[in-house]
Amino acid sequence: MNFKEWFILSETITVKDQEFRDPLNALKHIQKTHPNPENLVVTFTAIDKVGINPKSTYSTPFGIYFYPLDYVIHKEMDVEFAGNQPYINVCEFTRPEKILHMIKDNTDFIKRMLSGGTKQKGLELLNVFPQEEVELAKQQIKSDTIKNIFRSDYSELWLVTKQMAEKRASVALNKNNKKTTNEAVLWNANLRKCGIDGFLDHGTGTIHRNEPTQGVVFTANSLKRILVIPQTLFSKQGKIMPVRKSLPSLDRIPLNQLENLLKTRNLSDNDFHYLLAFAPNRDEMARLIVQHVKELSGDNINSLIGVVSDKDEMARFIIEHIKELSGDIISVLLLTASDIVEIARILGSDNINKLNGGHLKRLLIQAPDREKMAEILGSNNINKLTGDDVTLLLGIATNSMDEMARILGQNNINKLSGDHVADLLGGTGIINRIEKIAEILGSDNINKLTGNHVKRLFNSVSEDVKNYILQMLANDYTGKDSDIRFLIYQMETMEIKKASS
């Protein structure tokens, strides 16, 4: 081994006083310890700096492009673009409320356009532009349904701002009929004028079809870099690739050497899967890993329990040998237990109380018996849930909303904001479901709605549902918002006219 090889293999990454040799394990540690990991992203750069590349040639708005941290971890850093760059930059959103999250719009594009309806979000942000310019851009993108498919719930905002940038760039021509203004720059300016910092595309391919999951911000101050990791790269042939020895054949390595390897090597997910897939005895390998590997994630524990012959026996072994159980591991143990009551008893309240809102959501969503899970978690833990958590849990409980409402309790339901109430009411076009949601929310929560909430609701539902919501407000709304009061007055006036004609 030459000096350069030795130096690279000896480098460590320090994260909050903990050292890591594997960048992936460092990223996992950041995700596990950060209070808001959903706001963390990773961008790969050629230089030790995060900023907008003014020489970018892609047909996308100028900006800083990145991947969500959880996506990079899930892909084991094998991302589609720039994963081999020298610098890994972990950043967090400085204004997460100004990031728009793109999710799949399941409504068929053609049907939606023919019916005149739309589920597209964020179109009110276009009010900062002249109305005639916006309408012209909308007509242009709708005239080419093949090219401009609405892949996400923010597609129209994305495409309209692009179309306006193309139009302005085509007007700005020099004497040789060449564009003098860069479309990417104008597109960036349009989106910033809308008052947003950026987008995060959760797999819809709106930003680019070849990279369905990615994000972009339009100014450098939209991100704060919290860690930079120089990638450990080296190759005798000059080809960039990670320096990492492959694991030895498991049927040839003595037990003491295997134990030493587990103690000293930072296992990547590939290493972990290799050990479990090719172990002569998986139960024995699982026990060795628990005894000797210093850092185990919830995903690691889930893989271990998935291959052993007795899940609950392995859960007891894990609880006995891992001194400090993380919330991730505790949630996996509860979800995979055959006898959840017994595993919960062994874990004890001190461990169960380590669970945070993210763990609690996962447990209540995935538990085969939600009532039993809720009983084990207890009200003190369930009360850790935020309004966002409650909105998600009620929203997914399609056929068990009453059960979920009982589990959450009125105190948690009352954490909902007007935005949450609007999201729940607008999350479906089915009147019976809206009626059930309104019943669970109660008048106190319905009264949190404002006129802007109702207008947003009306952009996503049919005419019948609009009428039903207006009738519901007339019956249940006792708040003082003037816009809602006016809408109710209009409806009642129209009903009087119909009755008298």
C-alpha cells in the first residue's frame, strides 16, 4: 500500500464528535441526530463550495440542484448524477416553508383539461405577473398536451413560468436573430418573483424525467451548508472510484477474524446484505453483528429480524446486547414483534418514551393492530404528534377514520391549523368522506378556515363538492372571517331566489 492509499483509508469524517470512515454512515448519523431530517439535502460539487453554476447548459432554471438526504441514503449514494464529484455537501433549507413539494397528480391530464377542472396547486402565485401574460402562457402549454404533461400537482406553475421565460427570451433578439437573454436565467427570475425558494420533486419527474427525485433552489441563501465531506476517491488506472476492500468469502474466514472485522469496519448497506445473504448460519451471523457492530440503524435491525428463524428471540437478544437503543431500532422491534405486548414489556417505558413523532407515525400507520399499538405507546407519546402528523394520519385512514380519531384524541385533533383543516377537506372529492372528516374535526376546527383556505379548496373539487362544503359552512361555521361570511351570504341569497322563482 502506497502513502496515498494509506492516507485516504486513514481519513475520518467527524460529525458531532463522532468519527466515521464511510461517508454513507456519516450521512445516516446526521439523519438520525438532526431534529428536522426532512429539511436536509445533499448536493455533489466539483469544488468545495455550494452555489449556482452560471455556465449550466441544462434546460432547467438556474439553481442549486440536490437530492433529499433520505433518497441518497436509500440509494447508498449511488445517485443518477454527480455522485462521483469530489465533495458531498449536506445542507438544510433556511426557509423550509418556501419549498414546494411536488407529488404525483393522479388525475388524467386530458380528462381534466376537457372538463375544465384542475388539481394544480400554486397558481395563485402567478398573480405577480400581468394576467394576460399568464393566460397566454397557460393556453400555450395546454395546446401541446404531449410535450407538457402534468406530472405533479405543481406542474402548471412550473410550466407556465418556463413558457413565460421562453417567450421573453425569444423577444430579446440581437441583429443576428440570436437570443441575448438566457431562458434559464429568466425562468429562475420568474420563480423567485413567485415568492418561493425552490421545489422538491418526490419522484414525479417534473423537474426532469431522467431524475424523478431531486430538488432545486433558486438562490444560494436558500440553503445552509452544515457539513462537507470530501469523497474518498482513488484508482491506479485514473478512474474515479471509491477505495474499499471487498469482504472475504464467509466460509473461509475464521471466527476471530470475522469478529474483528465486524468491530473495526464501518459496514455499508451492501456489506450488511452480503453478510446476511451468504452466511452459512444466518441466526449466528445476526447475533455476531448485534454483539460486535458499533453502529446499527433501524434498517439494519429490520434486515436482521427478517432473516432469523425466531423474530422475538432475536428482538430479546438485541435489547439485551445493545446498551443504547435508538428510536429507529425501538420502532422496528415493535413493528416486527410476534408478541408485541411481551416485547414492549422487555423494552420498558424508558425505551418506548424515546420515540419521536416520526416513529409514532410509522407505528400507527403500519401496525397490524392500531388499538393495541396505541395502548402500548400511551397517551404521553401520542401527544408528541404535531398538526402535520395528525393531518397525515387522518388523511391515510380511509376506512378507519373513527378508529384513528379515537387513538389521536381531541387534544391532538385540535392541534390542526386552518391549512391542515383545508388539506383534509380537500384531500378527497367524495362527499361522504368530507362529511366524516368534518364530523371528526368539529366546529372549533372548521372555524379555523379563512376565505383563502376555502378558495384553495374550491380549486381542487367538483361543483357538487363545492356546494356541499358551502352548505356545511352555513351549518357549522361560527367564525368571523368576512370572506367566508360573504360566500355563505351569496349561497343563501341564491337559494332564496331559486325558492321564490
